[in-house]
Amino acid sequence: MSNQNPQPAAAGAADEAPQEDRKPSFSEVFGDREAAAFLGAFCLSNAGAMLNRVAVTYLVWDRTGSSALAAASFAISFAPYLGLAQVLGAIVDRYAYRSVMIVCDLLRAALVALLLVPGLPVPAMIAIVFGVAAVQPAYHAARVATLAQILTGDRLSVAIALTFSAAATAQIIGYLAGGLLAAIDPHTALAVNAALFVVSAVAISGLVRHRPSVNRREERRHVLAETADGLRMLRDSKVLRTVSLGIWGLFALTAVPEGVAVLWAAHAGGDSRTQGAIMAVDAAAAVVATLLFTRFVRPSVRDRLIRPLAFLAPAALAAALLDPPLAGVLAIAAAAGVATMIMAPMNATLAQCIPEGWRGRVVSAANSGLQLSQGVAIAGIGLVVEFGVPVPYVVGAWGVLGFGFQYLVTRNWPTAEEVAAAKTAAAPPVGA
């Protein structure tokens, strides 16, 4: 649902009025060679992460036959966001964001390579998956900050939407390829995964310009104190707090078809290819919906649509109570993907309201809530299924609960005036 040059996206409003309500052009982002190269490298890295998810969950399911362990092998990737991610965000702000991304890609490649060891016990596999996931928060915070260094103003908002679409496209490729490769040989999928991380690191090193950290060493405080500052900022700002809650709730719902795909595929009598198809349909719908929503709907209209569209995700999951056949499962996954189209404007608002020099900390804190909400949802559903409740009924019940949460969040949604004031406060002083 993520600093230098640093104007998060609020900058540029003065010299690009009435930018804020024009339909953005994708060519403004792809016309920037560095931005295009950055997005390409991100797609490689993200595709590798998706391959890893399919291969590991399938390996665990194939070896143990346990729905709880299979779901846990997926959900464990969210565990580092419980404390560790927030500290990493403060550390990321101290170094060049480009360098952080390169190191993270290389570390993940090395860890995934360990999964290729023959006969590796399932607990060891899950521990390695946790290690790979522990690197992800730093990578994500550095990625968001790097994008804000490359692009500013309205182009940053467009780039956020394109990043979501690029990530979903990488998911389609990664999930489909992962499903096919896992059915043939899961270790081949993991080898490709490690290679993609390496290629991503090389691409960032060669195509993205180095920009030193804007935070001075002599101004640093203890890393835990800086971490706490980021958490307090997220808590005390109504806009940051409410938008973050909206993102967390949306992802806790829309991540479910993807997260329990292996269980739903088994319920439908399918295999890893069925699992990959469920995951890929979700991602494909997200790509199309996000691009159309961003390209053809004016920003002011998109902002007004966030509140009613927040209920699309719970409605889609609630339909699972009908226990549909595979075609219906794919339709639910597609609807969940479509529901994510409001993520782009919500994340753009979040990015524009974070002050200069705080991006790593605040993005990590916000993203931690997002990842933990997904992890709790997926692990909880897997646990209930383990007790014998059919997966469609568990998913449907989660959708019904989602209606209540989305209502509580959207009734306190910040007004346009409150958002504008937060953007103004976050923008750097004129001449800075």
C-alpha cells in the first residue's frame, strides 16, 4: 500500500498548478530513463520474490500435507514487520538508498541459494524464508525513497501507480512461472529466484544514480530513538494515521486469495498450477484496474471514490460463503485485485504527507502495519482451516468482518482540506 530532492509529492504543486486535478501521463515517468530503469529492476526483484513464495509454500505442502504449515511458510515472511522493520527504517535513512537496495538484493540471493541444499528440513526452510523476509523492509523503504529522489511533483504520484502495476505484473509472471516450475521441480524455481535478485542488483548499480544520504552523521540520535520518532509521527498525524489504517485494512482483505491460494487450490482439487492461476488472476486484475483508474479518472474524483470503493474487497470475499467452483474462486480473486486500485491514490497521499528526511522511518512503520495485517489474516485463515472448516467459509467470514473494519476507518477519513494542510506542512521550505 511506499529523500531527497526531497519534496515527497507535494512539491511541484506551486509550479504545476492545476496539476493536482489533471489526469497524469504515463509518458512523463517512462520518459525519464532512470525512472524507467528503476522500475524495470524492481520488477525483476519482485518477480523473484513471487517465485520464492510459490516454490516454498508448494514444497512445504508437498512434504507435510499440512495446511497450517503451508500457510505459515507464506505468512512467516510478514513476521519481521513486528519490530524489526521499524528499526531498519531508521537505519535506512542513514545511508544512500540506492546502496541499501543493492545490498538487500544480494543478501536475498545468497539466502535463497541456501534453499537449494538437498534434503533441507522444513523448519530450516521456514527459518531461511524468515531471513529473506527480514531484508525486505529495508529494501521497501529504500525503494520508495529512491523513487522520490528520481521523480517529484505529479510524476511521483503517477510513478506510484505504475509501481503497483509493475509489481502486479511481476507477480503474474512470478506466480505463473512459479506454479509451473514448482510442479516440475521447486528447486529450479528457487534457482531462478536467486538469479533474478542478482540481476536486479546489477541493474540498480549500473542504471540508477548514486545519491548520498541527506541525514548528517553529527545529527544522528540513537537508532531506537529515531525509530520511536517515526512511530510517533505516524500516530499523531490524522492523515498519516487514517490513510495507513485504510491501507492496512484493504491489504488484510485483498491479500487473502493470494495467501491461501494453495489451500483453495487443494479444496478445488487442483495442484500448484491452480495455485499459480489464482495468484496470477488476482495480480492481473490489479494491473488493469490500477492503470485504468489512474489514467482515466481525475485525482479529485479518485479521492472521492476511495471511501465507497473500500467496501469492494469485503464484498468480494463474502461471496466465498457460496463455496463457488474454480471459476468462481478466480472471479473472487479478480475482484480482490480490482479492489486494490485505490491503493495508488492512498499511497500517493501518504508519500506527499511525509516530511523530508523521515521517509525511511515513516514508510517502514506504515508498511509494517500493512504486512502484519496481511500475515495475521493469512495465518489466521490457515489455522482455522487446519481445524477442519472449509476454506471458502473461512474466507467468506473474513469478508463479512471486513465490512465492519472498513466502516470504522472510512467514517473518519480526512477531508480534502486536512490532506492539503498535511501536504503543505510536509513540503520543504521555499529555497531549501
